[in-house]
Amino acid sequence: MQSVISIKNLSKTYADGFQALKDVSLEIEDSEILALLGPNGAGKTTLISIVCGLVNPSSGSVEVSGHDIISDYRAARELIGLVPQELTTDAFQTVWQTVSFTRGLFGKPAKPSYIEKILRDLSLWDKKDNILMTLSGGMKRRVLIAKALSHEPRILFLDEPTAGVDVELRKDMWDVVRGLRASGVTIILTTHYIEEAEQMADRIGIINKGELVLVAQKAELMRKLGQKQLALHLREPLERLPGGLDDYELELSSDGRELTYLYSTQGKRTGVRGLLSALQGAGVEFKDLDTKQRSLEDIFVTLVKEQS
Amino acid sequence: MNLQGVKAIYRFEMERTWRTIFQSVVSPVVSTSLYFVVFGSAIGSRIKEIDGISYGAFIVPGLIMLSLLTQSTANASFGIYFPKFTGTIYELLSAPISYFEIVLGYVGAAASKSIILGLIILATANLFVTIEIAHPIWMLTFLVLTSVTFSLFGFIIGVWADGFEQLQIVPLLVVTPLAFLGGSFYSINMLPEFWQKVTLFNPVVYLISGFRWSFYGVADVGVGVSLAMIALFLSLCLGIVWWIFRTGYKLKP
Ligand SMILES: Nc1ncnc2c1ncn2[C@@H]1O[C@H](COP(=O)(O)OP(=O)(O)O)[C@@H](O)[C@H]1O
Ligand SMILES: [Mg+2]
């Protein structure tokens, strides 16, 4: 895969001395949806802001389609659309004016048919002559997306696009995003909702405390870290684990009624068969069992814990 | 060169004027007319002529300058302050547009408004007194240079200001007093010698004097000095704007 954004050893220390990014390197592939996942304050917005030109990097470099974001900023920025995290719009312009304004700012000649198309796709067409100030939060979010798309960017950044957004808009937005991806647009979204990353992304990057902890294909991430958990509900409570089961990392609940076994679904042998016969050998009987896939949420919590 | 981008900013700013037409055009015209009525008739009945020019006609260049200075500063500072305030500045910073082009859009629009305003005031004044313009080309040169210079100055104020108070304090407490004390309504030769010397430290004196010369061929200070002072102030503002963008001062963390 060819990378469309290449981030190398990027660090950012703000004027107050706070280091928001620590030596981040990341290759973003062409036409993928990459989700940057991380808790509040992790540095997601800072990373996006540097790529888009809103924040000066302290060190490191970023290239967009081979164009350095500082020495060749025009070529780099022409390719990028940004939907910021905050609902920031002008107050007095109409929807149509503000979307056309952005297109002009990006150096593109007017193209009403295209603006009409994005406004329709985002269910904004009947609001095109409304003054921005009079719009609801959800509508403003739509306007920000329309503005970001107004100059036909090849790369779209969505910073926390669904924070405080209703179900309908979320659906519209994902439709638009899937349509864009199908037309070859690369999409980078940040979120702290794991389900969102799980649902939408091809790859997931996890950021915590300014560090890029890990980047992986979503499926691979799930596989690599996606352990399953086997829970055995015992017929008779145990006081301690009987001998002969030492090969397995088992955990006994405090009331002695439940044994849990963590295993990887990735390996050839999960060890479940062996465990069951070993249990039989030790005379431990169980009345029921269940298995559970670990969610990204669990994976994330583990990763973040490991890091700190 | 991203001309579309410059045009977008310029149009945005001019549309803003249209929305606030009352504030940006009607009110300066009304206040100018009031100055005429009050100063023209109250003082004009005591001072018949200055340097051989009727008092009413004498104050016209000063009145225009007064509006140019305050309106250029106010317009340009608000133009860049507002996106900073609402956060929409993210668009400017993320667009493929150079700093020079951003300034061209904002300062160009603010200066255009001032120039139009100056001409409207001139036309309004013409209803009250007979005006002759001895050096029309120089008159326009002074008009344009002053508008551009003070729009740049306003741009700087807009970037610097952290709140609406700071935004208003400079036009109100610096520009207006300097314009009043800069000989808008009198010739500095009428002042006691000591105050004449003090006044020479007021940069606005040179603007008004040069501008008045382009109308009536008489000046408090030499025309060359006037032009040099404008050029100096213009370069100073350009230098500061260049520094602002080079360092990202108050725009880019
Ligand atoms: N302009 C700034 N000056 C100082 N610190 C900042 C600034 N902007 C962000 N930060 C700090 O940097 C950290 C990362 O912020 P941000 O990138 O917005 O995180 P996220 O988007 O992941 O929530 C936070 O601790 C935030 O307080
Ligand atoms: Mg953020």
C-alpha cells in the first residue's frame, strides 16, 4: 500500500511546556479509513492540527502525497479537508455562502452543481439560505462537513465527528464517509468511542498521553489482542486450585464457584481440550461454561494500563 | 498565487460591510455632517479663514482623515478578530493560502471601504462648502496610502486583541485623540510655539498636513516629510505583520 500521509518523529511541546505529542511516526495509506482512538487529552487533535497547519510542530516532519506540510504547504493543504472538533461557524453568512467561501479559500473556482450535491447528500439543501446563527448544533456539524468537502479534497480529517450528534446525522455521516472512501478519499477520524472505530475503520491507531501506542488493521488488532475468555461454572466450590492444572493460567473466583481461563484464538492450539481433560483428571466438575470475545474496549483498557 | 482565496476573503469582508451598512457608512456620514454644523458654524463664525481658506473648507481634509484613520483601524481589526473569536480562523490557517494573500484579502477590503467612505464624506462635505482640489492625483495617493497603512495597523490590533475591549480601546483612546490633536480642525501654526513642537511627535499631523496640501496647496509641514512619514509607518506595519505570521503570534500555538 502507498502511503498518502507520512508522519515522521513528530513531537509537540506547547508554549506552557506541556508535551502533547511524543515522537509520533505514522504512515496513512491511500483510500483507507484510519481511526485514531484515545482518551481525552491524548493528543489526537494536536496531531491533526499539525498536519492541517493549525499548530506548529516542535520537531519531526509530515508529508502529504510527498509534499512537505511546511515548505510545500499549498500542494499539501489543497488535498486536505478538515472537520474540526468544535462547532465553529461564522454567524451571519448563509449555508450556501459559507460553503462557497471555503471552496474559494482553497483556490477552486465556483462550481454550484458540486456544492448542491454535497448539500443534498448532507440533507442541507432546504437550509441553504438559512443564516448559520439560526441553525441547531447538528445542522452546524453538517455545515462543517460540507465546508470540508467543498474543495473536493483527497483526504478528509474528522475530529470527533459524532460527539453530541444524533442518530440520524450519524447515519448520514457514515453514508457520506463510505461514499467518499469508495471514491478513493482517505479518511482519518478521531474518536474516543471504541464501537465507532470498530464499525468504521480499516485500521486503528491508539494514542495515549501523546504516544502512538499501536497501529494495526482492525481485524489484526482484534486477532492479535482478541483473546477469548472461557468461564467454567463449577458444581462444587473449590478452596484452591487442585494440582495437575498448573500448566494453565487459571483464575479462581473468590467464592470458588467460577474458574476463568484466558486463551488466544490466534494460536493453533487454544488449550481448551487439554484443559477440559485435565479438569476431568483432577475431578473438577462443572455445570456450565461460556466463552466471551474481548471487545476493543477491553483491549484498549489493557493497552493503556500496560503503558502507564 | 491563490487569487480565488484572496477574492473569497475580500468578498466576505465586503458583504459584511453591506450587512452593517448603517454602522460602516451611514454613521460616519452623519457624524461628519454634525461636525460641519457644529464646528463649521460655531467656530467658523469666529475664524473666518485659515491660510486664506474658508474655515469650513479648511477642515474637510482633516475630517476625511479622521474617518479614514478610525474606520480603517476599526474595520480591519474587527475583520481578523472575529474569526479568531469564533474559531473560524482554522479555515484560514488550513487553506492553501499564503500570509501575504490573507493580508491582501483583509487589508484590501478594509482599505477599499475606507477609500469609498472617504469619497462619500468628500461628496457630503461638498454639499456644505465649495471644495477645490489642487492636486487630485496626490489627493488620491494620500487617501489610498493612509487607508492601507491604517488597515494594516488595524489588522495588527485585531491579531493582538484578546477581547472586544482591547479591540475598541485602540481606535477610541489612541487613534481618535491623535487625529483630533493632529490638526483636523486647526492649523498647528495657530498653537503656541511649545505645543507646535510637541505636536510634531504626533504622526497624524503629517498625514493631515499632506492631505490638506493636496487640496489647497498649503501645509503645516513639507509634503515630502508627510510622504516619508506615511512610508515609514507603512513599513513599520508591514514589518510587524510579517513578524506576526513568521512566528504565528496569537494565531498558531
Ligand atoms: N494551545 C495549547 N496550549 C497548551 N496545551 C494544549 C493546547 N492545546 C492542547 N493542549 C493540551 O494538549 C493535550 C492534548 O490535547 P488534544 O490534542 O486536544 O487531545 P485530544 O484531542 O486527544 O483530546 C491536552 O492535555 C491539552 O490540554
Ligand atoms: Mg480532540
